[in-house]
Amino acid sequence: MNPTTQGKSQLIRLLDVFVIGPLMVYGGVNLAGKSPVLGLALGVFGASTVYFNGRNWLALRGTPEVPLAAPVPTAPPVIDLGRVGVR
């Protein structure tokens, strides 16, 4: 798992699974009578939101979260002066 995946709050994932995704599916079902293509797209995106975030929540539960702005350890810069000033 990379830090971006772990940095997303698990609470937000649950909100996606139990609120946002189902609302998208509900909207897609209600919109299907007026615009079948748009209704189908909204329903598919809602179902995929529930699936993707639910799967990631199950995979990441119990692992510590890494903040998105965590510093990445790096080596100090190496300055190579070579033969500066040598004739």
C-alpha cells in the first residue's frame, strides 16, 4: 500500500460505502426513466464507489494511517567539487 491509499481516512471510506455510493445508485435508478444512459452511468459509478471503497476499507482496517504530508527520508545532498581551482 502506498501512503496516498493509507492516508485517506477510513471514516471517509465508510461515508462513501454507506452514503455517497447508495445515493448515486438511487439517483441513477430514478434518472433512468428520463435519461437511460445517464441513469445507468450514475448507477454504475455508485456501485463501483461502494465496491472500491468497501474493498479498500476491509483491506486497510487495523493498519495505522500514514498522513499524506509525511516527510520522506532522503540522503543529504552530495556536493562534488571535483577539481575546482586545480590547474
